[in-house]
Amino acid sequence: MKSNKEVDKKLGLMFKEKRQELGMSQTHVTKWLKYSSPQFLSNFERGLCLLPLKKLGVLIQLYGMDAEQVTDLILGL
């Protein structure tokens, strides 16, 4: 079983890579998430914290990601 920190880092990296693939800045995404600073997004992408589920859902939609793939990573499937 993977540790939570390992999953957090993989999840953050998955979202970071997708954001970069789409050519979006952290500042741009932060505005979509309605945060005042990109620092929280940076922390999430580095696996230092998790996003609330609602915000995670916003990112999945914004990035056009497969929600099942994200869920599988979180659950360790």
C-alpha cells in the first residue's frame, strides 16, 4: 500500500503536468479556483497539501481530465 505522501505527490504531479500541457499558469488556475494566491496551488502540485474535493472537481473539469483516473490514483487502484 502506498503512503499518503506518495499518493499526494503523484496526484500533485499529475495535475501540474496537465496544467503545463495546457499552457496554463498557476496564477490563471488560482483565479478559477477563487484563491487569492498561487501558493496554495503550488503546495498542492508539490504534494504538500490536498485540495478540497470541490476544488479538485473544478480542476478535473478545467483540465479536461478523466475523473476515474484521478479517483483510481487517490484510492491506489
